[in-house]
Amino acid sequence: MKIALVGYGKMGKTIEQIAISRGHQISFIIDKDNTDDLAKIAPTNTDVAIEFTSPEVAYNNVKALLSNNVAVVCGSTGWLEYKPELDKIARDKGVAFFYASNYSLGVNIFFHLNKVLAKIMKNFDEEYNLWTEEIHHTEKKDAPSGTAITLAEGILENYPSKNNWVNLLSDNKKELSIVSKRIDKVPGTHIINYDSKIDSIEIKHTAHSREGFASGAVVAAEWLKGKKGVFGMDDMLKF
């Protein structure tokens, strides 16, 4: 496959290494110094573009690629209020768009475990205080993380006593707290905690490197080839 890399930070460089090791070619590398070259990416020279940038530019990048009929795998977070618009462009254009807040297989297993636990614990909401925590490296610009938001949404779907999430430690029983911490060189840690006076129940996912995220993005690009429509990790992993 010919893969365009949109975003060439630490994640983009890791994706490049994994893609090449799996036999793919890099058709374009787009970074802040050559953003005008984004318009050159087309189905004639690229099978899939993998977009990992920042919340400020991700929307425009993905919109430009989809509008030019280029299939996109996007892992940027912090811009999801615009996703319905991009989903519509993909469907109208008949081009493939794959989004995930986290491409790690372990994290996606964790997403499902989180939902199962919430379904059980909803019957004990008076006994247990529920809160969540996410820890990332200091270079991460958005808070809470996209993964933390996905986990929160999974809880809210299955835990009726919580109405919404907030990015602070709240005393309001109707609010789900997401505590965000930024610590140097931490790839990503997510914790779900049910705490009572008697005991605590905790599930935790700890990433040891960026390789799991990068590998998952390349596998998503391989899976996406030849497809049309809007997809996510549940579609690929068939959970």
C-alpha cells in the first residue's frame, strides 16, 4: 500500500517505521513546514492517509483529504464536535473514514471491560463512589484524552445515576469525574475506580510505548483498503 503520513511527530515517525516494516510505501509526509502539499494527496498516488496531528488542525486536514476522495485513518483527538460533518462527507463521497480515540488492541479490550463493569456496578451506586483518571506525557495538548472520553461515554451508557462527565474531581454524585494529569514521558495510563469505605475496585490500562497505538493505526489502514463508509475499532475487531 501507499500510505501518506499527515503529522510527523513522535507518533508519525513510529507509524512510518511500522508501515515500512510491513512492506508499505510512504507516499507523502506532511508536517507543519509543508502543509500546502496536503492538496497533492490523491487516490492516484495514495491508498490511505494516516492523520495524527493536533486538535487545532485535525479537522481541516481530514476534511481536505476526504473532499479529495482520499481514505483516512485518523487518531487525532480533541475535535470530535466536527465528526458528524466529516462522516457525512465520507458517506457522500463514497470514501472510507476510520476514526478511533485509541488504536491499541489492549485499550479497546479495556473499553469493553469498562462497559461490562459499569453494567454490574450500576446496582451499587449508593455504596461506591465512581471516578476516572488519565495520565499522559506533557506534550499532549488536549485534556481529557480522547481515550478517557470514550471510557466516560461507555460508563454513561451503562450507569444511569451519572448524567455527564466533568474534567475535575467533583463532589456531585450525578457527575463522572475525569482527573487529568500530565507527566513527562508517560505514553498513557487510564484508571476506572469504584471506591467505598469497605473496599475499592479498580481497572487500569497502562501503555508502555507508542508502538501499540502506531501498529493499530497501520493495521486499520490495511483493513480499510477497498472499503467505503465510516468505521471504527469495533468494526475492525468485531467486538
